[in-house]
Amino acid sequence: MTTPPTGDPELDRALAEMAARTAQFEEVSRLLEETRGRGESAGGQVVVELKPTGSLAALRIDPRAMRLGSQALTDAIVEAFRQAEEDVTGQSFDLAKTVFDA
């Protein structure tokens, strides 16, 4: 959205900067919605994908993972989840930096 000139060069510059920042925030927000953190464990037999909000986007358990036993499978899921959290947090931080480092 373009703001019509006010006739005050300083105000016009400030409004243009604000419009550019708003566009950056909107782009980062859109990218964050698409971001998925990924973690895997048990040799790739357990894969977790998370959204930036921390909600589960996907969980894949290879049928071979069922042979791990309940405790080992639980541990594998928790480890994959932890890795996915780290991944999505890092990606989100990097996206946010693009706005705040500009």
C-alpha cells in the first residue's frame, strides 16, 4: 500500500519507512506460517515435524521402529521432537533477524 505524499518530506520519509517495515513483517509472518522444523531419530525411523507455534505438523514412524520396544520408541519420539524444536526455533530466529537487522 502506497501512502500519498503529505508535502512534508520528513513525514513522507517516515511513512515510507513504516510501509517498508510493515511489508517486511508481513513477509516474515507468511514465511513463518510455512516454516516446519524437522527432527529424526532411531536411524530415521522416527521423524517429527513442528510448526513455529510448537504444534505437531507431522509424525512418521517407520514400521521397523515398532521393534524398538515401547520405552525405546518413546525415547526416539521425544528425541525427534527435541530436534524439531531446535530446528524450528533456529529457522524462526533467522527469519526474525531479517526484519530486525535491516
